[in-house]
Amino acid sequence: MAKSHVVIVSYPMQGHVIPLMEFARRLTNEGIKVTFVNTEAIHKVVTSNLEEKEGDLLHMASISDGLESPEDRKDFRKTLKAMVEIMPGKLEELVEKISEEDRSKVTCIVADSFMGWVIGVAKKMGIGSAAYCPSSATTQAILMCAQKWIDDGLMNSDETRLIIVGIPQNNDMIQLCETMPPTKPSILPWMSVPGVDPGLLFQFSKVAAEECTLADWILCNSSYELEPPIYNEFPQLLPVGPLLAGTQKDAKQTGQFWQEDSTCLTWLNQQPTSSIIYIAFGSIATFTQTQFEHLALGLETSNRPFMWVVRKNENCTFPDGYVERVGPRGKIVTWAPQQKVLAHSSVACFISHCGWNSSLEGVTNGLPFLCWPFISDQFLDAAVICDTWKTGLGFDKDEEGVVTKDEIRRKIDELLGDKVFKDMALELKEKVTCSIRPGGSSYRNLCGFIDWVQGKESR
Ligand code: UDP
């Protein structure tokens, strides 16, 4: 019987559930029992897509998010309010129930770093805790510095309304630490989520990051080699990744909200080595019709074969006759087994929105990127790819804010025409894969955490 039991709580979004499920798998591989907690709505979707049972040590559970309808869930303000008011009590009840029913006691509660309140529940119950960051360490470090930025006068704070507004005071570049490239204030993660008040998001993210600092561990799905200045400056952040199913023998990516179209792997098998442009923008990014058409035409005029993920909930339509015109040269799928696609030898480059998971998946497979960030931390990730890793290029927008078809074709040619991007990507892949192999820095950090969970080491 497993002696240790870990409860993992994920934020209800695709880009959170996938990496946290992979983290759960690493614990169950070591004989640790895991209860994986989603909100009820997400639990339903995730469990319906779990093909095979993930083994006896993983138990999927759910708690109510306190919201009444899917409409309410689209309202960020309501979601956040319910999350901090309703969910802590529900989680406490669940952990109590687990402890009564199961003789393996809950040794640790792991919070998605976006759900800092979970650490408060663990503290209240006298249980060890860890925060797991599915976004970059750079993002987490920026959020951890939010108060300092207010104190230094870089961000405003409206004390009279008891609201910390968190808006940069001017356009001066912000530098988190000396060894990191300066950052434009407009790309800070809370500044660019359409339909969400930046002040609200700033306050929520700041509080969550502060709560995470109370945990026994702050683990990052990243490696030292990917963000060295951050780990040097913030030693409390501990890289344990990239933890990806693709790097485990025979392991399948789990936690998907949509059914994967595996026929695309057969199509990839028929393509020449390093020939395919893979285009995917994660689970939430959406296009205007004009932008969608430019992308479609840019890919068509590139005259290269491509695979493009167009989600079912994407409301745009292809230009007239497009699918027939591109024919077998363009494979369009609604949801791909992305980690397997990126690991395929036919793929040459990745046009990506630069969500942190996609960024990790691309870098672990030694792929150069064309970066097309949409919201939140994707802008920071794109800056890391282009400026720090130097494995990608960004797109320039025209005066209407559109990335034109000509710009798309030009950047594809530039990226694939200059060997330096692929060489840098392969160099980084080697460093990153070393860090997760036995003896590597991420591997050792993960072992340290697992030993602590199993009571072999104290902290
Ligand atoms: N993904 C996938 N199939 C697709 C597109 C994306 O499996 O067709 C996965 C991808 O591998 C990644 C996750 O969905 O693990 C998206 O996370 P990311 O952080 O890149 O973006 P987000 O969805 O959070 O914007």
C-alpha cells in the first residue's frame, strides 16, 4: 500500500490541467498515491477523455467551483470571487473525507500556482504544501515582485479605493534582475487579457504568488538552463521540468479537454524529414476573420506543407475553395496529439502562441519558433524565445494590427532559411533534456521533493 498521499489542485484551464496531470504521473510512478482535483465541470470533460485507467494510484476527484452556469464561468470576476470564497471550504471537506476513508494519510497538498489559496487550506489543516508553476519561472518571479514594484513606484496603487491597480506608471522598460533583458510594461501578464480588468488580474495574481511563497516548495515546470538568471535571483523557485509525457517512454499526454485526431500522425509519417510547419495556438487564443484569412493565405503562399490546428470552437471560416486548393499539402485538424506531433521528425518549425506548455514542448524537441502571442504571459514567453533562447522570430503587425499573409510567408522563409535558429534550438534541446535525465538538475530537484513527500528527508 502507498504510504504517501498527495492532493493536487488544478486551475480549470487546459494549459494547467495537462502539466499538473503529468506532474501527478511522476509521483504515482514513484508509488505515491495522488488525488487530482478539478472543478466539477472540468472533471467531467477530463475523465471522459481518459482512455485507459491511469493506474490504481491516481484518483480523479472534483469540487464545486460555486458557479451556476457556463456563462458565469466566462465571467472572470465571478470565477475569481467564487474561487476564493467557495472552493477553500469544499477542498477542506474533500481532504477530510479522503483522510477518513484512506489509511494513507495526505502528506502534501499541491496548488497550481494560480490557486495560491490552496496553500492556505494546507496550512490550516497542518499539511505540507507545494506550489507547482505551469507557467514560466520568469512569470512567477514577476508576480512575486509585484509588491516591490508598487513600493518602488513603478506600479500605481490606489489605496483610497482599496484597489491595487497595478498599472505601470510610465513606458520605461522594466528589468526584473540585472542579467535579464528589460521588459516592456505592456507585456506584463496582467496587462493583456481581453475583457479582464488588468487591476483585478494584477491583484489576484499578486495575492496568489504571495500565497505560494508560504508553501514548503515552489516547483517550476522548467529547467535551470531555460531561465538561468531567474533561478540565480530567486533561489526559492525550484525547476523540476520540463515534465512532458513525450519524454517518458510510451507515455501519453493526459488531461485533454478535446479528442485528439491521431490520423495526423499517419499523415506526418508520409512527409519528408524537417518539412512541415506546425501551427497551433493552444486552447484559448482566437482570431478575427481577417486575421484568420491572412494566416490561411500566408500558409498557402509559403508553398510548404503544413499542419494547422483549428479548434472546433474557433468561429472563423476558410477563404473560398481554400481546403481544396491546399489539398494534401495542408493537414487541418481540430485537436492534435501535440507532443507527439512536435516530436515527429517531419516537423520543421512551430508557429505558436507561446503558451508555456507549447514553448516547453517545442524546445524539448529542438524546434525553432515563429512566435505569435495573444494574451497574458504568452508575450513574456515569446520574448524569452526570441531574445534569450534566440530560437525564434516574432511577427510584425501592419498599421491595422494585422499580421499579413506576406509577413507570414516572409518570416517562414527567414526562419527556415537561416540554419542558426535550428542550431540554437538543438543546442538548447540537448541542455534541457540533460537536466531531466538521472543526475540532471531538474531530476535531482524532483527527487528531493519526492523524498520529502515520502518522509525520507526533512525540509
Ligand atoms: N495541445 C494539444 N493539442 C492541440 C493544441 C494544444 O494537445 O491541438 C496541448 C499542448 O500540447 C499544451 C496545451 O494543449 O500542452 C496548451 O497549453 P499552452 O500553455 O501551450 O497554451 P494555453 O492553452 O494555456 O493557451
